[in-house]
Amino acid sequence: MTRSLSALSPYYRIELAPQAWKEVGCVAAVDFQVLQDVMELLAVEGTPYEQGQGPHALTVAGFEVLYTRDDEERVLTLHRVRRAAQQPGKTG
């Protein structure tokens, strides 16, 4: 199986803080591939709209991510990774 993002060189290295590792470990198997794609996307594209180290919050592909960014070392550290809360009146 060919994945399009793997052909691009990551700009950032993704690191998971201990709490994020626990949360990732609890992600359902059907959602794990989506989460993996989110992390690859962040590694390749970074987070261009957030200035400074953070912490910053981002919601992408149904996941809320709390992270800090080190532009000199090119590292995004994920501190929290969880399913985004659904808005009232919307179904998943």
C-alpha cells in the first residue's frame, strides 16, 4: 500500500509526552490510522498559523491536540491527544 505523505520529508520531528502516550494507547484501532496520519501531516506541514513555542491547541481530523513547538530543533511535542468533543446537534 502506497501512502502519499511518506514521500514528503518531514520538517518537524513529532515527540509524545508521557500523558500523550497514554492517550494514544487508548485510541480505538479504527481511529489509530487517522491519528497516525494527523501526526505525519503535522510533521510535514507543521503549524504555520501558531506563533511561538506554545502551548497551542489544534483540532484536526476529529482529534484535539495540545502541543509545544521548538522551531530551532524542529520538534513538535504533543502533550495531549484525544477525540474532539462533538458539537451539540451533530452526529458522527
